[in-house]
Amino acid sequence: MQEIRSDLQFIDHYINVFKRSWGSYLFFFLGINLFIEAIVIPIFTFLTSWILKLSHIPYVSYTNILEIITHHPVGSLALILELVLIVGVIFFQFTFLLTGITNISRDNFSLKEVWFTSWERLIQLRPTSILFFIGYFILIMPFANLIFKTPLLTKAKIPAFIVDFLLAKWQFALLLAVAYLIVFYLGLRLLYTLPLMIIQNYHTREAVSKSFKLTRHQNLANLRRMAVISIYFGAITVVGYLLVLLLQVGFDKLPKPFDLIMAIIMLAIIQIFSTFIATIVSFLLLQMTLPTEVFKGHPTFYHSNRINQRKKKIRITTVILIGFIALLSLTNNYFYLHSNSTPPLRISHRGVDDGNGVQNTIPAMAAT
């Protein structure tokens, strides 16, 4: 019970920290997510399609992976280089986040300073560090993504078709389960590795060793704190959703088109509320990666925030950004809900194999 009380005090303390500079934190987290979703991911999606098209690779699957390596070496190399580039961007994003919340907490937030500091950390990486990060982000981060989540990890992870193939046989499924447990354990032990490298300039080997030392006998405590944070904000989310749902039940009794208008607004409120909760949870979990044993003398922990003219400008900018996101959400919800008011077209095809190939493919449809 004492441990859970300590976790709740941790949440209460850092919520107060967040509230003192809410404008800067929201602007920082929302701005990064918007940039990743709207610019970075489309670029990598286009780059992947472009590489596959130029290399004449129709698709990527475990059934043709050897063919891609042997018959399309240039395309394979290009895909590997793209993977390295994605890992570099993920490292840059994580560095950007940690450096940003560090600067905000000491009332010294500057996008230019955060950008140059993050870039400096990136170009200082050694080849061995790059290899470490490829394994870290592909294998470990997806299983420890309670701490750091980014849509880019969907681009740099073990493909789902390989996992599905391994799950098809119980022997492979058992080995995969054991591998999951090992990797999750490593994720807990390497919890402080990146912050030590980013903020304290540790080398990779030193950071790994220090992280293992700091997390000794702390795995259950860290898991418990993650669970308490998840349950705490999960309960808040459920209550928020229920309130919106009850309001919408009442709004549904209004005459048309007011019921649809209120449904669009309520859905936008849910989306903005979810984004706000996710931002606070991300902030709290990132604070978990900063062990007080190492960072207690660092300005990150001196939260003497002052409301000044610069903060007011950032808050105004944040409100404008939230308004822009709300407008996008309302527009998307309008087309989504309005399109559902018209009955969809029903198109069906009775797929027949009988030696004609996979059902419902174009050749099979033409043959049947």
C-alpha cells in the first residue's frame, strides 16, 4: 500500500509540474506528433513504395524474402538503408522529447536550442551505437512502448506476417513467447540507457552498464508504477467517455440535423480528450526514465517555473494549435458520420477456387 501511495504522489507531483507549463508541454508534444503524422510518415511511405516500384518488387512477405535478397540486391540494400534512416529519426525524436521537457522544466524552452542539441547527439553516434539502436528500437522498444510510443515504430518493427507465420506452429509460438519475456525484461533493464546517453553523454556500453545497475531490484517497482499510471488515467478516460456517451444519448433525442451536429462535436471532444490524456501519460512515463540517483543535480528537477510574457505567447500559440486540431477533427468527423447516413453499395463475388488460384483475386474473378 505504501508503494502505491508513493506512485500516486509521483503522479500528483508531475501533474503539478505539467500544469505550471502546460502551454509549452502541450505545444511540444502535439507539435511533434502532428509533424510526424503529417510529414515524416508520408515521406517514408512514399520512399518505401518508390523503392519497391523501382526494384520491381511486388510485395514483401516471408514467402519471397529470399527472392528479394538474391534477385533484388539493390532494392534490399535501399530498404536496409531506409530502416537505418527510420531508426535515426526515432532516436532524434526521443532525443528531441527528452531535451525539450528538460528545457521546459527549467524555464529555458527554445526550439532552436532543442533542435541543435538533438542534432548534435545524432551526429555523435558511433557505428556500434547505430547497430545497438537498430536492435533496441526494432526488438526492445515495441515491447516496452509504454514509455515511448511513436507511429514510426510501425515502420521499424518485425513484420506482422513473420509473427503470424511463427504463431502457426505451437513450437515456434512457445519460442516466441519466451523471446517476448526475455525482450520485455531487457526493456526494463535498459530503461535508463537512452536518457543517460542523451542527457549525460554516456557512451553506449557505459549507459547500458549504468542502466542495469540502476534497475537492479527495481523491475517490479517500475512495472507497478507503469500499471498505476495506466490504471489511473484509464479510469479517467473511461469516466470521460461515459459522460460524453450519456450526453450524446440525450442529444440523439433532438430533431435533425441537431443530433448529427452534436454527434460530430462529441466525437471531436473525445478525440481531443484522448490526445490530452495521452500527452500527460507520455510526459509521466518519460519522467520515469530520469532516475533521481543520476539526475537529481540536473536542472530538470528544479521546477521553479515562472509565468512570464514568453509563456503567455506559447500558451496562445498552443490554444491556436489545439483549435486547428479541433477543426481538423470536426471536418473529418463530419464526412465520416455524414457518409454513414447513406446506405453503402453492396458488391459481392462468389469466389470459386477449383484450380483458378486464390479466391477473390483478379485472375480468379476473371476465370470464374
